[in-house]
Amino acid sequence: MEVFIWSIGFGIIGIGYFSIGKRRDQPAFLYSGIALMVFPYFIEGLMANILIGVTLALTPFILKKF
């Protein structure tokens, strides 16, 4: 049940990132948004789901600094 809730949360964040990336023409947000919406379909474990989701959610901000 927890995996399902985390997956929905990351999907919502992914929709936001996708819309920001599309509107502002920022590919890091666009691709991170797509990845956040898709990856829960392929990951089964709770900890792996959280680690990958947080990493994908932080990726645009990390790439912005470089």
C-alpha cells in the first residue's frame, strides 16, 4: 500500500515537472517529469521507489547548478 501512495505522489510531482518543462522550455524538468511518471511501473520495492523518486525529483535542481 505504501508503494502505491509513494507512486501516486511521484506521479503528481512528475506532472508538475512536465508542465513546467514544457511551458518554460527546460528539458531537465521535462525529462525528469516523464521519468517520475513512468518509473513506478517498473520498480517494486518501497526503498528503491523512494530513492529513485527523490533522485529524479532533485535532478533538475542539481543540473541547474552545473
